[in-house]
Amino acid sequence: MNGYTRHCFRYALSASKISELRTHCSHDHSVRCSKCESISDVLCCIEQYLAKSTLAPEEQEDFSYIHSQAVQAILSWKAHQLRSVRQDAARTVCLSALNESTVLITQDWAMKFLPMKYRETQSNWYAKRGISWHLSVTARKRNGMFESQTFVHIIENASQDSSEVVRIIEHTLSSLKKEYPNITTAFLRQDNAGCYHSSALIAFCTLMKTNTGIEVARVDFSDPQGGKGACDRKAATIKAHVRRYVNEGNDVQCAKDLETAILSHGGVTGVRVAVVDAAVGARDLPQVKIDNISTLNNFEFSRDKVTAWKAFDVGKGQEICKSKL
């Protein structure tokens, strides 16, 4: 991504070798932005100053290395910002399509919850094993207003892999269908963790309608550290609720204690909790391979095919036949 293409996201995010993931623009990419180029000019001036400096060879080599690392970090951050903004456009499109029969589900593994005691010695602090818990924040629109509900799955014997994520998605969709029979379609939004961004999960999403009654229409992966704010906000609210429970003289040492703490005093508004033993009913996912799955971030499911994009709405998309999954 050079200085004069970063304002055209379609050009900057197009795949260079796959025509289906590339967009041909009708405008010229030779226009330069003075504000964007100013930081490049500053970095070049620093590099020229270092080259003309009278520092000792060892010092000059150290400063040159620091400069090159800083330049690379700045460019990586700018590329991350571009990808994050573009992937967030997928969330906006999904939100605009929500109605009484369609839900958007944002999913994320929360940071492991460390067991807490009301009175804890220093020796109790060390060698703790965290409790795995997963959040699924659902949103739909009814009568022009957004409704939100959160499913918290507290996992025992967890390895946080794709098989557990598939079971969580199945349980979440089945619960929604049981309580709201008119829901027929779901959009999934997840981050780039390996347990989500896998060929097996994409293949299982094609079967969710048969298993749960709700069809998965889209799966979108956000860029790292971007797009899962709904889960982070709800996790912070839940942890504050648990800390108040502990301050009342209670201990939270296991998954069942965490469930009791979340449900204490009437629970957290809009939050439902389930304790799951990953060892019970565990199953091995079939070996499914989608070429270059790690570079594909947007998937749309239709009757006979799955269309994948590297970046949201850039190119016509790469088609994958459902029979291959």
C-alpha cells in the first residue's frame, strides 16, 4: 500500500493474484494526499539525518535499526486501520438488514476468569487456572428498535477449539429458535482466532439450518482487536457484577460458582448463562479444506455455494461449491 493508493480501499485491499478478489477501478491512482504524505516525509528526513550523522558506526547501526522497525510498525498500523474500517462496513450492512426474523451474533472468548476468594492469601494467588467463558451477543430489530441479548457459556475442561465453538453456535441458535420461532436467519461476526477462522466451522455453518432451524447467511471476521466491542462491553459489566458478589463475602472458584455469581441478585440484564462440560458429547470435526482460508475474511452462504472475499465487497468473490464442504 503506497502513498497514493491508501485512499482507495478497493485498490489497496485487492488480491494481486486472484481475479475474483480484485477490483478494477475506473479512476486514476496517481493523486497524492499531502496530509498522508507528511508522515512519510518526516520518516525520510529522519533517515537522511541518520545517514549524515557523525555517530559511531555501532550507534548509527542501532539507530538505523530502531528507525526501520518504527517505520514498519507505522505502516502496519495504517494497514490495520484500513482493514478494520473496511471489515466494520460488513457489520453496518448486517445491522441495516436486521428485522424480527434476522439476528446478528457477535462472538468472542473472554479473557479467562481467574478464581477469586473474599479473603485470599498470597499463596492462593499463584498457580491459578483460569475459567474459560465465551460470549455471544445477539441483536435484532423489532418495531424499529434494537433488542440485545447475551449468551454466556462457561466451559469446563475447555481447549477453546473449533469443535467447542460449533457446539456453542448450535446451542445459541437452538435457544433463539425455541424462544423466538420467527427467527430464520443469522449473521455471525467473529475475530481472527483460529477456533473461529477455520474450514470446519465454515462447513458446519452450511448445516446449521438443518440442526437448529436458523440459517447462517453470513460469517464475517474482523481484523484483530477490532469489531468485538459488544462482547468486551458485556464482559466488563459481568466482571463488575461478579466482583460485587465476591465483596459480599463469597468465593468464585469454579465454573458453577461463576454461574451463581452472574445470576446473583437477579443476574445481569439481558444475560443468560449455561455451564458446559466440553468433555461430554465431544466430537471430532471432519477434515475439511478451503484453499487459503486464512486470507478469506467474509463468507456469504446461498443455496448451492459459498462466496468468499478477502476484504468486504472487494471483487466479485471466490465461489466455493457446498458439495465440497
